[in-house]
Amino acid sequence: MKTTPSCVLMVRPHCFSLNPETLADNSFQVGAGSADSDAAFSEATALARTLEEAGVEVLLFEDLGVETPDSVFPNNWLSAHPDGTLVTYPMRATSRRRERRADILAALERRFAVTRRIDLASHETEGRSLEGTGAIVFDHPRRRAFAARSGRCDEGLLRDLCAALDYAPTIFTATCADGRPVYHTNVMMALGSGYALVGLDLVRDRDERAALQAALGGREIIPLEPCQVDDFAGNAFELAGRAGPCLLLSTRAAAALRPDQRSAIEQHARLIPVAVPTIERAGGSVRCMLAAVELPPRPVVSVAT
């Protein structure tokens, strides 16, 4: 199985703002209300251009709406898997449920071989949420799923999804300095092809921390300090570029890394920092902006002549 995706889906916002509904449980978010939507548009455009220049395919969709402040983070409502499974997820905030788009799902089904659909969105009526590859960090080659407990990660739904995918779940509690749960696993943890960036100190329970490290066996673990997690160093994403693996992260995240950490990463992948300071005010960074599309291609049908 291919270990690193080479295609991502992005949504470029035209009316970006800071979501008041998500502020209470997202300690990475800075305020609520109006923001510089032109700057956010430019940052998303620059990220897409940087990815394409690196040889990563970008499926770029536009969002013109004013009622979807977090649409720039599509990885929370869908995941597209190497076995042909397309999953749609239940979102905690009512405003975020409007981000799910039938046109995006239809475009994926036209382009790729989608062999199974798993729709978990109906669980929102039960007050249960599981916010995609924000809540879950998938390790497809090893068939594992890593998840930090939070109000955005229903443990029962996670276990049901893992059973459907035949993945082994590794679930742990991770807390920020203020005692609040880490709202999404992907802000504290990024998996590369031979390494993992992990905010181990946020997992306070020794047994859970040891279990997490054991589940990452075979990878070089590069621990992140809590202050580095605060600067989005864990919200990075390894992709397959034209010249090999590259790790996309924000310029803020890259600046937070120590020289020894950079050197360790560069043994595996090329670092590509991109500036997204406006979008980071909403509580997510580069990884949150990218939904990996790992679906198999549609088979080519030959026409007899």
C-alpha cells in the first residue's frame, strides 16, 4: 500500500471568519467573528500553488458561502481511503455541518473508484461527533487509527468505524496546559513514512503514553514540546511530491522546530513551510486545510474497435 498521498482536496474560502461556535473547545482558536477574508483566500491560494509546484495534485473547490466559516478545513467532514472507501462524518458545531457538499462527493466518485460509502453524519442528531482526520490520524499501511478523546471524537463511533475498516484503534487522553482536551488529534500528531511528530507530554497517563509509543513502533518518534504543539508543529502533513516525500507545515510551525528536530525530519522528507497566519487564527493550520484523496483511480475501460 502506498504510504504517502500524492493528491489532496482543498476548499478555498471567499468569506472566511472565526467561528464563535467552536471557540469554547478549541484552545488554538484566537477569538471569534470577522477576519481578513482576502488574506485567508490568498493563503489558501498560495498553499495550493506550493503543493502543485512540488508535484502534488490539488483538487481545489471554492466556497462562496457566508454561513460556513470553517470550510477551509474539509478534512473534518470527509476521508477518502486507499481501499475505495469514502467516509462522511458528524460534526459537533451546527455551522460546520453545512460544510458537507454533495458536489464534492460527486466529483470524487466521478474521478475515482469509490467502492463503499460510510455515512456517519446521522449521529449528529444523537449529539455524537467524529470529526474526520482532525479527530483521527490514520496509519493506512499499518491499518491503525490514532485518536485523542474529546467532545469531537466519540469513542464508540470511532471503534465502530475502525471495525468497518478493519483498523486497530489506539485511543488516549491528551490535554493542553489549561487542562482542556486537545480538540483534534492532528494538532499534536503527524505521521510520516518513517517518523512521527508527537506531543507525547500532552498524554499525561504513563500507560497510555507507553501504549501510544508502542503503536508507533517502526517509526522514529520525534517528540514535540507543548509550546511547539501550540505553534502547530504537530499539524503537519507528509505528501508525495515530484522529488520525493515532503512535509507541509506552516512557517510558524517550522520556526518552532529545533535544529535537531529539523535534521531528524529531513532524513525522511523535505520541509516545505507555507505562511497561513490568518487561517491559523481559526484554530487549525496546514494539515487541517488538506483532505488526503487516497482513493484508487477509476479503471480504464477499453473500447473494442
